[in-house]
Amino acid sequence: MEEYREEELTLPAEPMLLHMGPSHPAMHGTVRCVVKLDGETVVGSDVQIGYLHRGFEKECEWGTWTQVFPYTDRLNYASPLLNNIGYALAVEKLLGLQVPARCQYIRVILGELARICDHSVCSAAMAMELGAFTVFLYLVKAREWIFDILEEVTGARVTHAFCRIGGLRWDLPENFADRVRSVLPKSLEAIHECEQLLLRNRIFMDRTMGVGTITPERALAWGWTGPCLRSTGVAYDVRKAHPYLVYEDLDFDIPVGSQGDNYDRFVCRLEEIRQSARIVMQALDKLPDGPIAVPDDTGILLPQKLETYTTIERTIQHFKIIMEGIQVPPGEVYSYSEAANGELGFYLVSNGSGKPWKCRVRPPCFANVQALSELTRGRLLPDIIPTFGSINMIGGECDR
Amino acid sequence: MSQRLVDLVKSRFPQGVLESHDFRGDDTVVVRREDYLEVVRFLKDSPGTAMDFFVDLTCVDWPERKPRFDVVLHLKSFGSGERLRVKTGVPEDDCTCPSLTGLWPAANWFEREAYDMYGVRFSGHPDLRRILLYEEFEGHPLRKDYPKEKRQPLVPMRDDAPPQPPPFPERPH
């Protein structure tokens, strides 16, 4: 047999440019990575976003403050209620308004249920892209049970638009607490089953451990927040660091990782699901009675239908809110809350008219995705898949 | 909440701070554009302030006002949890602002977006391209004088392809 020397076997090759996405199953249809490859090694990459840009901020400037709610549903469409709540809190801060205790508790409960859905579907998608299709189906089913509850409360599976400035659309249905108490353990059981399938799975561990690693310093420099930042060991959670709503009264832990790799991000999310479930159970026990919104006469909420049709004052109030919008004093605020991906900020500027002058969203995953290029440099091409999955880019939020 | 920081900036840059206010607990300093980078560097690096976390950067358009644009930066200190908003005015005829990419890598995309949407050019930015829109997009859509219904010209498939007629007649706007 003829002998070959080592150097004769390596082919001289130029780095290859590969366009990954937007029509790539693992890119969720919303992002393109232009990857520069040397063999299978990623030498550099340019992450291009914007495929889901819908002009969110421009649209907001053309409607009243209330009409922004349906748009916020479509920011992070994996957990719309958290966006609803974030926006409602921002406008309420601008108005200097405090909502009643029952409303705050309901917001916490629904928000945490939305967070469970978001983390489930993120973990599900990431696992599926690594070949764990069973896990995907289990987790999506676990989410679906919670979606059923949310549908019962809000009337919609995904696009709830349930919050209002100064309150909520309506109160919880009668059997809500019992439904949650029976469904949530079922969902947690499914999630536990997935953990057993994955966390000691050789293939899953090889694909995620030590892949997409980032140090806490770099994560902070990139502006990371949320589970991605916590996976590096930084215990920053807006709910603990700057408590809002009633999170101060509820007992929960912040899970942190130590390596900042894909595995830690995955485990952090699953642990956060348990903590969210803890919060929901406590909040259900403490849920007070009372109004779910500020009083009608503040001119912020639409008056009751019966009064609108029978008294002239309420008819006028209804007309003014619909036609002119809520009167928000001039000023600017930055309000932030812990959404599923991290710190969701709303920077609102009002010029005193009924419309937002500026409605800026600080999307948490915009900052997270920015570091993708750094996370994958020097790694293999297939490593992009779990890394992108564990960052949990949501196009609606990132591109707005 | 962070009046301390505002005072620190004021004493360090007596000429640079044009205005400061506190609304609903949010402290804001408005600084001259020439001092913007130095003020932010001071806020980030000096131990007394340590505003080490880049939260957000965006612009606001005030067409009637001079300077027309505000560049709005939100900072946070990880140690103390304090937050501060830094604003600087950018005139329309000289639409540039110093880039913060040298201080935080996170500023990169946020500044690209501000450029994309408002046309403010960040000097010193390593890669100032459009980010959410495409290269051929005409205008900067979040400027108040950009009509919401405005249509964009059709982008030809290739550089050498002849320009295609628009698919629908232009609507008046």
C-alpha cells in the first residue's frame, strides 16, 4: 500500500462563508448567522437580526397608551403576560399609580405561570435541536396544560392583552386556584421526567457542558441579564434586587450556575420553573379579596358598561378614554421588571397628550444574542445550535 | 434615589452638566455632547460611582427643538443597585455622538439600532451598520417626520439586475 505523508493529506482551503438561516430549523426562522468556517471550526460569525422587525415603537406612537397592550403580547410571544405586566408597570410609574393588592397578586401569579411556559418551551426547543424529541413533546405538553388555564383566565392562548393600565381586564374565574393547584404538579412532574431523560444523558452532556462558556465579567460587559447571566454565577434577579409588585412578601430562591455554559443555562431555567411554581402556590394562598383595578373615577380605566350606557358622566369618560386616550403627565420613566429572558425595560416619554411620544423597549435577549458571536468563536459549527438555543432568542422581542 | 451621583457628576463637570432632574424616582443628568464620553467614563470607572452596567441606549426625536435629538443612556451600578439616566443633545445638522463601544461591548448593537432608527452616527463605532432594517432602506423610520405609511423602493435582486417597477402604484402620503 502506498504511503502518504501527513502534509499531503491536508487540503489547502480558504475559509468558507456559510449562511445559517433565516430559514434554518435551529434558527427559529428569525435570525441569520453568517459563519466563517475553517473546516468545521468557526473562525468568526456575524449575527444578523431584524427578520421579525415590525416597527413596534413606531406603531406605539400612533395609538393611545392602552392600545400598546396587544403589541406587547407580540414582543416575547413565549411569555406575553410578562410583557403586559412590564408595560402596565411602566405606564403606572409614569402616572404615579399604585394598583390594589389583589391585582398585584394576580399579576404575580399569571406572570410566573407565563415564566414557566417560557422556560419550558425554551428548554424544549433547545433539547429538540439536540435530537431529544421526546423531551420536546413532554415539555410542550406541560406548557399546554398551563396554557389551558391562561386561556380560561384571559380568553386567549397566546395573545392575552390581559393587563390594563391601573388594573386587569377582569377577575379570575371561580375555580382558578383549584385548577392551578391540580395542574401545576402535573406539569412539574413532566419537567422532572425530562430532567431524568437529559441531565445525565451522555450525548446531551457532551453537546452542552463546556460549550458556549462565558465568564461573569464578560456576561456583564455584554449587558446580560436573566437566566443567562445567572448561569455564570451572578445572582441578579430584578425580583430580588429591586422588588416590584408583591415579590418582597414571597419566598423564593435565585438559582445560579457556576460555569456559564449551555448546560448551566438549561439547568438554571428548569430550576427557575420550580421556584416560579413555589411563588404561584404561595401567592394563591395569600391572594386577598378586593378590587382588581383602581376606581373608575380616576379616569384611567374604562367605566362599567352598565354605567356607561345609563349615566352621562360615564359616557363622556368612556368617549374620552377611547378617543383621546388616558391623560398621562409629561415626563419620562424607565421601568424594568424580570421577564423570562432577563431585565425587560420600558423607557416611556410622554408629552402630555394621549399618545406615547416614545415607547422604547429594552429587550433582554437583544443584549444576550449580541454575545453569540463571541460564544461560538473557535468552536465547532454544531456548537452554534445548543448555544443559540440556550440563549433563547425570541425574535419578536429582539427585533420588535 | 441617586441624587448623590448627580451631585458627583456636577462637581466633577461643572460646565458639562446642562440640567438635571428627578421624576418618579428616576434621576437624569443632561450633559454637553463634548463631555458625554468623559462623563460616562467617569461614571463607569470612578470608584465612588461605579456605574458598571450598561442597561440601555436609545434616542428621542424632538423635531421642534434644537438640538433635535436626545441620546438617552441608562446605567446601573451592580454594587449599589443605583441607576442613572444620562442624556445628551445631538443637533440635526451634525448628527454625531461619541460611541461607548470602547467602554462596553454591549453598546455595539444598541448604537447600531439608534443609528438605524434615528440616523445618529456614533463616532468611533467599529461597525456602524443598520441592524434591524436592511442596507437599502431609505430614511430613518423612528424620526417623527418619517410617515408611518411610507413605502420603500423595491430592492433589486442583484447589483447588476435592472430596477424593477414597484408592485403597486405609489400611494400619496
